[in-house]
Amino acid sequence: MTIEILPSAEDDLADGATFYEESETGIGDYFLRVLCSEIDGLKRNAGSHREFFGHHRMLSKTFPIGVFYQVTARWFK
């Protein structure tokens, strides 16, 4: 499975990292590591989260962040 992060979502991640980094040095990097790890976990459990308006929503276990995503099937020969 391939995970594609949209540019707008990348902007949201960068904004979140900046917000947390301004609160305490090092937390911005920790925020990015945690979220990237949780997003990578979608390779194993994509589609198992509740749907809202046509998108699945995964809630971060560490930060008050929801990750909205879609599962698309792509078949290749």
C-alpha cells in the first residue's frame, strides 16, 4: 500500500510542528515523528477507522489531531 500525503496536509503537519515547537523546544520534532509513525501505521489498518463525510478519520493517540484519509484500490498487472 502506498500512502500519499496531500500538500495541504503537509502544510498542516508543518503548522502543527511549529505550534508545538513554540511551546517547548523539541516537541515539534516529536510531533512529526509521532504523526508520521501513526500515518505509516495506516499501511496495516487502513479502512478500520470510522467514516465522516466520505473520509476515514484516525485519531492520534498522543496529540489532539485527526488524520482524514481515503482508501483507494489500485490494481496492476
